[in-house]
Amino acid sequence: MTPEEFRTQGHAMIDWIVDYLAGVGDHRVQPAIEPGAVRAALPVSPPTEPEPFDRVFADFESIILPATTHWQHPSFFAYFPANSSFPSILGELLSAGLGVNGMSWVTSPAATELETHVLDWMVELLGLPDAFRSTSERGGGVIQATASEATLTSILAARWKAMGGSINSSAVGLERLVAHSSAQAHSSIEKGLRIAGIGTERIRWIDTDDQFAMKPEALAEAIAADRAAGLVPFWVCATLGTTSSTAFDPLPAIGRIARTEGLWLHADGDERDPATLAPEFRWINHGMEFADSYCTNPHKWMGVNFDCDLFWTRDRGALLGALSILPEYLRSTAAEAGAAIDYRDWGIPLGRRFRALKLWFVLRCTGVAATQEMLRRHVALAQELATWVATDERFEIVAPHPVNLVCFRLLDDPDGARTDALIERANATGDALFTRTVLAGRSALRSRSVLATERTHVEAGWTLLQRLADEV
Ligand code: PLP
């Protein structure tokens, strides 16, 4: 592709994105295709000669687009609001254009320093403890790709600390470490612990209360039982907004236990915590002064497209202890003088994309007030949906809904089969997309809004469910 072709196609591509997003609601939310259909439409072997871009793009429109789930669709009520926005897309484009690898300060000073700076901005905007700031004595923040990576990073730092600053020879062997988390925690917690060598038999899934939040007294009991068995509790995870139902584990109570017991406390704020941009939702972060590490995902509810997970710790020493390796080819005088951060030591991969650009663009171009307004609108839509559900005697709400997610099910449905069928039938129409979960042993439907969702879409989604409720 020549520079002039790139210019022409690039302009056309921006036009295409603008038109796509304007009309995204005209697509089926989820394509009605069978597994294997996309591959069957593609040539078995790769091309041997370059092809004109127009031909490639024609295939994109005829093969890829019809098989795409439209996450920006206003009736995408599923999973989480993984939204892009124009400033974010432009930041992403520039990041690709610059093509820098921000593995260390010297490989692109701007990538590192902008990242440090926007993470400090976010400490202020989310009302987080000063101990997370890069300017604090021992803390700091970094952008990870995902909450899963942030969690793993936290586990590795905690493991390093628990093993006395070693992962090879230590008085406390890996085989004695145990971790604690709520039974409602995300699967990434188990995955991280498995990767870190903590066997699944040494993960304690702590009971939750009738609101699906961790019971601190059950945590204390589990820790005591582990100690009595000669094991060493080292890491506990509190979820601030569980995946299934947005339950908030009681961070202050868990934090006090973690502090008394000398455990590393990780707070998984994943997708609900961008809400704390609005002061009325700051209660979510109560107890954060106890957290050793914390993560939240602007790529889930702030209009910053995937991937952008923010991770902070108050103990960067443990992070560096666990993850820093310095081969000759990565040495730099700036880092050795302690004058610069090398983010390659703050996470799993060496190579790092320039993700701070898109967050910076969103913070500056969309602005905090508009983001707060969007968050409040989503919460209001959820509350309105909840009142509609509550007044239909065929349905019941199954979990508290303090933020943007409502979980409900059909009432006359002892084995959950009708609720499952309802979700399946609604999704099959292509007019809306909901996800299923299981709460208290029974199926439930989850619904929440995305950036493009208006009241009319929520209303239409609810009307669809009401209509199908009598048919399942
Ligand atoms: N933690 C919670 C509470 C989640 O809901 C999710 C995903 O939905 C994750 C972690 C994992 O997120 P990611 O895809 O960023 O790894």
C-alpha cells in the first residue's frame, strides 16, 4: 500500500466507521450463523500476491461484518458495556501509526510518562488513596491489557512477598500458600492463581450472603482453619461488582482481616468502578485504604475501547521484586539512575502498546462531566427497568441492582428452563442480546446498557421479554 493509497483508504475507513456507528442499531445484535461459516467463506490458503484493498474490504463487508456481534448496538444488553468512542478510536489509530513499543522509558519516553500521568489523574478522578500515586513513596499505577492480567500481577507480587522475596528457596514454600476469594468472584481469579502455581485445592471460595457479597466472618474462619492446618494464607481478593450480579464485597471488613492477618488484599473493580467517577458512587471504594492492589477497566464503562485496564499498587517494590529481570540488552542509564519507570517490570509481557493515548484523548475530549452523565443515565435506565420488572408478576428480581445491572428471572420456573428458553428466544430474534447467569442455583437473565442505549431500546428489550414470557 502506498502512502497515497493509505491516505485515501484511511479517509474512507473513518467515513465507514462514522456511518457504521450511526447505523449500528440496524444490524442484528448477534449474527444468525453456524460455527465454521466464516472460515468456510475464506480461501483455504493465504494469497501469494498483494491484493487491492477494495477487494479485501469487499470481503470484510460480505464475510466479516455479517458474522460480527455488534457490541456497540444500542440493544446489546449482554456481558458489559465494552464501548468505543470517537476520541478513543483516534487514540488507538495514532498508537498504531506511531507503532512504538513502550516496554521501558527509553523505548519511548512519552508512552511511559503519559501513562504515569493519566494513572495519577485517574487516582484523583476516582477518589483513590494517595498511596496509589506514582509520586507516593512506594505506590504507582500502570495500564494492563485486562483485569485478568492485573489480577495475575497482583498474585505474583503477593506470592513474592509471602515467600520472603524469593520464588525459589524460601521458608514458606509455594505448596503451603493459600488464597481466598468470594464464591462469586470472576473466573480470572482462579486462572491467575492456577498460573501462579497455587493449586485449585488451595483456593478457598468463601461463602456469600443473600446479596451475593462475601461474608467476612466466613473469610476469618477459613483463614483460621488454614493456619491450623499449617498453611499460609497470602492473598485475598475482594470483588467490587461481581460479574453475575454486581455484588460488592465488604471491603472495609475484608481489609481489616487482611491487615490483621498480613495478607495482600486485591480489589477487583473491573467494570463497575468507572462509576466512581461520579461522586455519588464513591461508596464503592470505601475501604480502599486497605487494598494493596486494585484494578478497574475503562474499556468496560468509560468509552475507552478494549484494551485498557488500570492497575494500581501501594507496593511497587513487591511488583518489581516478582517481575523485574534485567538482561544487558534492556539496560538504560535513565532506569538505573532511578529517574524513570520501566513498565515492562510492572506486568507480564515485555512489549507494551501505547494505550495511554486513547485514555488521555477520552479524558480530554469527552471530558469527565459527559462521562459522569453517561454513567448516571445507565444507572437510571437500570433502575427504571427494575421497576418495570418488579410490577410484572411473572418475573422476579434476583439481586440488588445499585448500579447498572439488573438480574431477573421468570417466577414459575423451578428448574430455570423457562428463563433459559426466554433468553435464547430473545437473543435469536437478533433484536437484543442478553446474557445468562446462575444465582442461588437458578438461571437468571442479566441486562445492562451500552453507550448508544436510549430509554426506547430498554423499553423495546423489556417488551420483547414480556411478549416471549408467555411463549416459553
Ligand atoms: N473481574 C470481573 C469482576 C469481571 O467481571 C471480569 C470480566 O467480565 C474480569 C475480572 C475479567 O476481565 P478481563 O476481560 O479484563 O480480563
